Amino acid sequence: MKRKRHTSEQIIRKLREAEGYLSSGLLIAQVCQKLEISEQTFHRWRNQYGGMKANDAKRLKELEIENRRLKKAVADLTLDKQILEEVSKGNW
């Protein structure tokens, strides 16, 4: 089966659809089949995006990207610091 990538807006829309199906009495397996996702994906999405709105999810993605960039910057600066300490000791 071909793997699909869903945007956060699509995920939230599918979760809202799922809540509608579940409230009408369908089982989780049936809902997942209608949404064309696995049960594991449904539970993972529900844990991650449950109760979020599209704007919240978009902001979450932006923060994750910014956090990744900042972690890389810290790692680079730490490496630079270690190199400078070694050079200043004369152990090169």
C-alpha cells in the first residue's frame, strides 16, 4: 500500500469526521476503514492532535521546525567551543 502524508489540517479534519462517525455508533475499526487509515495511526493522531484546531496545529509545526533549527545551532556552537578549548590548551 502506498504511504500517504497528511498535513496537520487534513489530520484534524479527519479526526473531526471520526468523532462524528464514532458518535453515530460506528466502531473504531469501521471509522478507520472509512477514513482509509490504520487504527494505530488514528490513535497516534488522536493523542497528538486531539482537541486542536487547524491554527494550533500549524503553530505546533512551526515551533517544531524552529526548535530543530535552534538545537542545531546549539550543537554547532558547542562544537566550536570545544574546538577553541582544545586549541587554547595546545593539545592539537
